[in-house]
Amino acid sequence: MEIVPGVHQLKLPVPIPNDQLAVNVYLIQGKEGWMMVDTGWDTKEAFDALEKQTKEMGIGFEDISQIIITHFHADHFGLAGRLEQLSKAKVALHQVEKDFVYSRYISMDNLLAEMAQWLHLHGVPKRELPRLQKASLGVRKFVLPASPEIALKGGEKIPHGSFNFEVLWTPGHSPGHICLYEPRERILLSGDHILPTIFPNVGLHPQSGPNPLGDYLHSLEAIEKLRVDLILPAHEHVFTSLRQRVKELYRHHEERRAAIINVLKEGAKTAYEVSLKIPWIINGITMSFEELSPLDKRLAVISALAHLEPLRAEGKAERFLQDGIMFYNAPGVQ
């Protein structure tokens, strides 16, 4: 589907059928080839859908000259290696995540060990720890990693055809997440940073950086100031109401923050215990912690932790170590 002249959106399926999570891949026309933004999962279904839609556009993989990855999560990076081989295109990824590709997708033993230690530190019980530690291993089979030739930092200009995109580093959902902004056309390719109805997960974990929630809110503030008429997200649908959506994202995190503060007033809790006490929204459905899949449980714990650490930094929470486990409480509450 052509969104505006020269910018096409392709929808690729996910391993578990879910139209809301279908991946939006963008192809942008240029004089010397097409630029692809994100790639989808490395599955037969996603590849076949991509091949079918590109053929309908009258282009082949050899016509793709650049591949820009908004972030290295499997649904955006999965097909990058296969497409790199087929197209000979140059792949670009933020430097932070370029440095993590090997540990995340090729040799995962160290990262798995770090994650086990992290989850134990923050209160995940022994009976649940192996499932949460290994919850993302199934994703690995849907990724053929690329070796990004271009390391982005943010601030770069990417001229392509009639467009001149600016790379915006927007960490939070992932440490090297980027958006692409076209100021003349007022178009924002937002990746997972801003989605029309989904609230992107923001979690504190071994590869996130020390304050991912602060990074995310700061990035939102910067994006909100842009002159944007059209947002092209990596999931769901194209939309226009940037400032309204940013306000909703702020409100979501304010509500979660308030809920966590109320939990801490009950007494000392680990991040795991906090996550047990607050509601979670999965694909638009509010669920209890017990209803979540192992992967979503892990995301819940690290999301709770992403709020707990800023609260501690502001003096609205305290933390202490007891028997090798980290606890948080409200000041003056034991």
C-alpha cells in the first residue's frame, strides 16, 4: 500500500497469528534503489508475504539498496540477514545494538547467565526462574542476524529519492531504538517508540542502560516538539495525532507509577512482588500477572523495575539488599 508517493507499507505476519502485531515494513523509492525500514520475522510466512508484496510492486530484492533497522528486536531484525544476502544491501543499526547482536542472537550463554542473576536479584522465585530466564529463547529461531555495515548514532541525514530523513535516537523500548523523521513532508517513521494503541514495553535489564524509562520519556518529549503530520509505526496502523498519543503514553506511565507507589506503601517488595500486584495490558487486554505467558511475566518484572529505580532516585522509594535479594519500599515503610 502506497502511503504517500514514494513510501509503501507492507504488512508481514507474526509467528502467532495476531493482526495487531503484524509488522509494518516500509519501502521508500530512490533513484538508485529502494530503502527498506525493518524486515519482519525470519519465518516462511513472513518471507513469502514480503516476496509477494514486493513482486506486486514490480521490484525484486536486488532492487533494495539500504536496510534501516529501527531496533534489534526479532520482529524488526529477524529477516535482516537473509535480505542482506539476497539484496547485497547495506544494513544500518544503532551502534549500541550493533554491539549487542552477537550476545543476543549468536552466543547467548553469557546473556542467559546475566538474566538469571538479574531475575534472582529482583525476587523471581526459584520455581519460576528457569522459565522466565529462557522465555525468549524461542524467538532466536526466527532471527537470521545481519552484520550491520553502518553504525548509527543519531543526527545522521539519510537522503533517499525525494526524501531527506533524519535519524533520531529514541532509546527506551530498546537501548538503540531509532525513528526516521522527514521534516519537509512532516513524516515520522516511529518504529515501536510510538504506536497508535499499544504501549511499548520499557524494561530495566542487563542490556537496557541504567534508566530506560527516563530515556523513553525524554525521547517522547523530543519527538513531541517535531512538526509531524503523519506517523508510520511498525505495528498497527498509520495515524496523525502525535501530540495526543504522546499525552496518552505519559498518562499510562504516570498511572503505573502511582500504582507502584501504592504497592510500596503496603511494605517492602521485590520488583517481582510489585509486578504481581499491578495490572498489565497485553494487546489491549488488561490481565493479571498470573495470566501472563513466561515472556510477558519477565517483561512485567523488568517494567516494574524500570519504574522502581527512578522512584528511588527521586527519594520516593528506598531499596535494600536482604539475603541477596533486592527489596524496595516507600520511605519510612518497612
